Amino acid sequence: MAAGGPPRPGATHFATKVELSISCENLMDMDVFSKSDPLCALYINTSGSHWYELGRTEMILNCLNPKFAKKFVLDYYFEMVQRLKFCVYDIDNDTYDLSDDDFLGEIECTLGQIVSNRHMTRPLLLENKKPAGRGTITICAEEITDTRVANFEVSASRLDTKFLWWSDPFLEFFKLTETGWQLAHRTEVVYNNLNPIWRPFRISLRALCGGDVEKPVKPTTDVCLQVDCYDHRVNGSHALIGSFRTTLAEMQTGTHICPAEFECVSPKKLRKRNYKNSGIIAVKSCQVVREYTFLDYIMGGCQFNFTIAIDFTGSNGDPKSPQSLHYINPEGYNEYLTAIWAVGNVIQDYDSNKRFPVFGFGAQVPPLWHVSHEFPVNFDPANPFCEGIEGVVRAYQECLPQLKLWGPTNFSPIINHVACFARQALRQNVASQYFVLLIITDGVITDMDHTRTAIVEASRLPMSIIIVGVGGADFSEMEFLDSDDKLLSSPRGDVAARDIVQFVPFRDFKGNSVALAQSVLAELPDQVSSFFNSYKLKPPNVYNFPDPS
């Protein structure tokens, strides 16, 4: 357990249920005396050229413009490229095998493309990639979830001291289930304080009470929530100060003027004479609201702006040498290129124009050969954009021979560069753009103080930073910036508003680009939704969504 606070739950991949609705128009008529009897089968690709069937719709008799009633429900992972293939057949017999039925066309796409479009229509293609007549397929995506959350403002007063003359209190919220109490949320620790005020926090209603505000899980109980107050201990043996049980409805009665107060009772002290409680927990605000999810923002028109920054410092080695991290092997790859492909192939589905600015840092740049920490790899400051991930790769390969790898390794210039655009987007007061900076580096940061300040400032902007460490260097500084245990602070003591940095060392993935992309992008969806929700910014096309109340 980290010394900075109670243990955090283990990292999990972001997943949500997505429901896909299928319809087609102008299908080819393959029957002589009637119209085609279409069915749509969905296939998913896990690796290489292998596809397996995920499911199929019902068959609709005699219809060239079918709207299938059966839906496909998939687990959607932002950090994965989930390749899908929709195949439409005219069913001619009662066998399950589709190979003996007439083929009406297919499309291949990613689940990311579907959810980013929300309503996607594509022409159906035959196996030779020619159009299947005038046939089209339309796929609509809808997220399946209860997105309501409870926003809390909680304080305490007159808590018992558990160590000498102070306590370091934190709270744990539990939901009553059929199998017992289940942890729903843990607050941060407020150190050396018997009258703590915890930072505002949110708990999903699903986690807190199964979505039911008032009704207990068991008819024989009149409570469905338990709150425990602990004194934090570095070794993990946290001392219970006291507990209380209640319902979410009771908590909702609290206001700043008249908080809902609950006696924090220690079971060990109940037998003592004149014992009343071990402190008072005050719920100043508990508001249940629907929060917009990551998919709400993506499907509502929010666009990603993806910037790549590449380390060209001398510690990478001479690119002409096979020992260099910038050496491109006969297969056309190195660790830098693999990272670009892995992350870029996921991100590009969420960028409408797929034009990515790419910068280098730490090299001497022609024609003046000054050291630059923010130069476009295409050497065009007025237009640093590359067309698609293929254009990024091409620009990287073409610029390498023209540079002199130098140093030092400064991150703050490129972070501040992207933050400038994120700041401009935030002024629009709508969740239309989110900025992602991918930094690929081999070495130790030389402007650490400036980098910490830049990250803390960027934490208040619609921006996330992904750092991929290549080679075998000591990456302890990168892990410090990742700050999973507690929020990063600047040298001046300013604390980041949220964690926006995700660092992974390339060597941990042994060339597995899919696993690399999953790891570096796993935290991004929650970073996006939590930022926009904290600023109460709605998706650009919010009128397409149900009333969030």
C-alpha cells in the first residue's frame, strides 16, 4: 500500500455495453419468384485473418429493405481495435451453414468507427470488393448503462484520536447486496485532522445502491448503505473510528445550510458508560444526476486531437547503427514505429480528418543546426500535420537522416504547445475537442520541474498525456509523473486537478502492439468523461440524447 493514502482499486480495462441495430436498403434480389430473404451475420476478428461468428439476426422474408429486430450487444473497449465484419445473406434453406446461401454483400469496420459515427451507413461490397448493386447497410450504436451518479460533499467533526493526538481519516462506502456488504467507494485521506473536509467525489448509482435510491436490497432491513470512517495507517492496518448505516435518500436531505448528520459509532466503545459517538459525519450535498459517458461525448460529436512527440536525443544512438533505438530494421520497424502504429491505429478512428501534428525534440535541426525541443518532423512549421498514421511513419522515416541527435530531454515545451490549443478549446464552453499527446522517449527528463508544472496546469484542460518509454533506461521519473498513488504536484506546491499521465515501458510488452495499445489507452475514456462532467460540459449534439435528469 502506498504511504500517500488508502490503497486504490486495481486498474481495470474500461468496458461498456454497446447495442448495435442493423438495417439495410436496396439489397440485391436473388430470388426469381420473390424477393430476397435477408439475414445479417456479425463476425469479429481476434488476430490475423481469423474471423469468428459473434451472432446473426433473424431472417426477414421477402424484403430488400430490412430493419432487423435482433440487436448485437458487444463489450466496447476504447483501448482496443475491435475489427468487425457484417455479412448479409439471402437465406435459401433451413441449414445453419451460410456458405450455401446467396451472398448479398458485406462491410468491414472497427467498433470504434461505429461508435464515433453513432449512425453509420456504408455500401455493401461483394467478395471481389465491387459494389453489391445499390445495397447499403446502416449500423446504429447505443450504449446500455445507467449513467446516474451521486455527487457528494462530506465533512466530519470531533472525530476520535487514534494515534497520540491526531487521526488521518478517510471514508469507505459499502452497498448491501444479497451476499453481504460490497465496497463502492473510498475517499482520499485527510491527514492530521479531526474535523476533515473531503474533496467532492462521485459514486455511480449502480455501485452505490444498484440504481435504487430508497428501496433496501433485503425487505427485512431499513438501510442499504454503510459508511466506515478509518484512521489511515501506512502499513495498511487502518483503525476503525466508527460507522453508520443509512439510505441514499436520507443522505440526499443534506444541504450546506443544514447538513444531514450521522453519528459515527465505534462498536468497541458501545459498552462504555456515557459513550455517545466517535464523531459526526455531515453530508452537505448529495445530488443524484445523470453524467454523460465517454460514448455520449464521442457519439455526440467530440473529436480527438492527437499529437505525437518523438525523442531525438543523442542517447538513442546513431540511427545508422543496429544498436540505435532509431535504427529501422529490414522489416521496416523499430520501437518508435511500433508505438506509433499501436496507439495511432486506435486513436485515428476518433479523429474526423485524420491529420496529426508530429513534433520532434532534442535534435539539432537544419539549416541552422540549433537544438530544438519542438520542431515539426516534416520541417513545415506552418503545416506540421501528417496524413493518417501512414503519413506519420513516412515523415518520421524521412526526417531521421536529416537530423543530428543531441539533447537534453525536455518535455515541457511540447506539453505547453498542446496545452495552448486545449485552453482555446475549453473557452468554447462545450465538449467539442479533447487533446491527446503521445510522447515516445528513451531517457531521463532534464527539465523535470518545468514538466511537472506543465502537467499540473494541463490537468485543468481537456488533455491527456501518454508516455511510452523505449529502450532499457531507468524510467522511475516517468512513473513518478504517472502518479497513480496520489495526484502530481508542481515544485510550487500546486496539486493537479486530476491524473492525466499514463506511462508504460515498451519493454514490458515484448512487441505485442495490441497489448501496448490496451495498456496506454485504458485510462483515457474515464479521463475524457470525468473532465467534461466536472466542468458540466455537454456533448456538442446533446439534443440527440435523452434528458439527463
